[in-house]
Amino acid sequence: MSRFKLKNFFGHFASTSVGILLSLLICAIMLYFVHVGKATVEGIYPYFTAFAVPVILFLYGKKEDQIPKP
């Protein structure tokens, strides 16, 4: 599988509702570990942003879809 196809697959997966729910779940688990004290914010930050970005892009894309076109 070429790099482009793989990137395209992950981009498509992240834009599906299952991908969004999975990303939200992983973010919630990471925040739980920070809350319990098993992990630090500095150590978890890169992973958290990696899983939060697809959610933000998904929500931003949905908002753009709702704007009526002239």
C-alpha cells in the first residue's frame, strides 16, 4: 500500500463517526490518566493533540457544510 493510499485511508477513517468517537474515547482515557496522576500533561500532550486534531477538523468541516452557499 503506497503512502498516499495509507494517508487517504486514515484521513477517511478519521472523518467517519466511528473514528471521531474512537478519538474522543482515547482523549478521555488520556485525560483520566492525567487526572489520576499516572501521566503528566507534558508527556501526554503530543499524543493528545494527535487524537484531538481529527475531531477538531471533523467539527470544523461540519460547521462549514451548514453555511448556506449564495
